[in-house]
Amino acid sequence: MTPRTGREYNEAMRRLLAFAAVAWLVLPLAPAVLAEDPARDPRCADWEQHGAPAGIDMRLVCTANEVIGAYTGQSEADINTDPLMPYAVGALVTGIALAVVGVVAMKVLGRQAGKRLEPERPDAWWVCPACQSINAEGRPTCYACHASRAASTTGSPEPLVMHRAD
């Protein structure tokens, strides 16, 4: 099994990021798609027919008035007869979708993190001439400064190799 390179990891993260961005854009729309159009609310029909001052979003104002009226008790709306089911279904779909995205992300990222963080116990180690970090014998570059093992300066000795004592 060959270790993943930085490029492969970045490509996988780009795909995951693209999926997360699409989910972030689509999931908030689920309740709006599943719910009834607030512009069709009969309580706002009168205001829509007679018009409003320029620059006012009718749907936003009607929705805000309904929410304020429902919480303060000054609304004519009866909670038992208002259609709450589309909103509940939208919230349920959003919750399930977020849970699925979370589980998939934990599985994918957890598996990749476990592969990246496997301990190295080689028989020999080498010291980087540039930053003096200790690296496993099989690594072609330094883990800390990414300098090539073969890229030592002219006239400098070969990197020091240390052997495991156990």
C-alpha cells in the first residue's frame, strides 16, 4: 500500500469541499421549497393588492408580521389551523441531511487521518542537513522543511544515519 501524496490529499479535500459547499447552499432551501409560498397567504393579499412603498419586500414583511403576531398573541392566526407540516418536514429533511453529511465526513476524514498518522518505526533514521530534523530512512524529503535528502550543499557530508537500538 503506497502512501498518499499531498496532491492526492488535496484533490480529495477539494471534492469534499465542493460537496460541502453544495450542501451548504442547497440545505437551507429545503424548507422554502417544501413550504407553501408566503406570497399566497390570504392575510397579506389586501396589502399586495393596494401596493406598498417602494423598496419593501412583501414576503419578508408579511412573514415577519406573522412571526411577531404569533409570539405576542396579537395575531389572528390560529396555530392549529395554519399549515405547519411543510415547515416541519423541511426541518426534518434538513436535519437528516446534515446528520448524513456529518457521518460521511467523519468516516472519510477519520479514515484519511488514521492513514496519515500511522507511526513510523523504521530500522534507520536520517538527519536533515537543512533543519536538523530526524526523518525515517524511507522518506525522500524532510517532514519539517521538505528539503530533499539528496539536496545537500556542495562539499557537505551525506546526512547522518542513525540506527534503532532495540
